[in-house]
Amino acid sequence: DALAVLADVAYVDMLEGDTECHVRFKTPEDAQIVMKSYKEIQIKNNWKFEVLTGDHEQRYWQKILVDRQAKLNQPREKKRGTEKVICK
């Protein structure tokens, strides 16, 4: 929410309990706006920022693909008919 005030956030990649996360913005310009406000946000929230570029950016996109594939490969319980309706 603190970053959404400054720029359009597309996605936040964070697991509960993690000390770091990745925030994707809708445009590179949005990321630059947040970086320009870095000092103000850092003082308020004690956060550190880094724009991923080059190899770090490539590794992050690779992580996204691996995470997505792992999610799609998870077995899921198939429900049919009234059982499916009752669960909703």
C-alpha cells in the first residue's frame, strides 16, 4: 500500500515471514518514481530498494517461470457435481 500511493504496482512476490520481496510495477517509469522517493520511504519503513537489471533480472524471471510451473504441476483434488457446489 505504501508503494501503491506513488506508482502502479502490478504484483508483489513475497511469502509470509520473508524478510525480502520483489515488487513489479506496471512500467519501468513507475519503478523509477519509487526509486526517486527512496529516501522518504526508507526513513518511514526502513526498507531498502534495488532495481533488478541484467543477470539479477534474468534470474528473477527464471524464478517466476519455475514457480509457475511448480504451481501448475501440483496435484489438485477434482470435485464434481453437487460436491463442487457445496464447497463454494
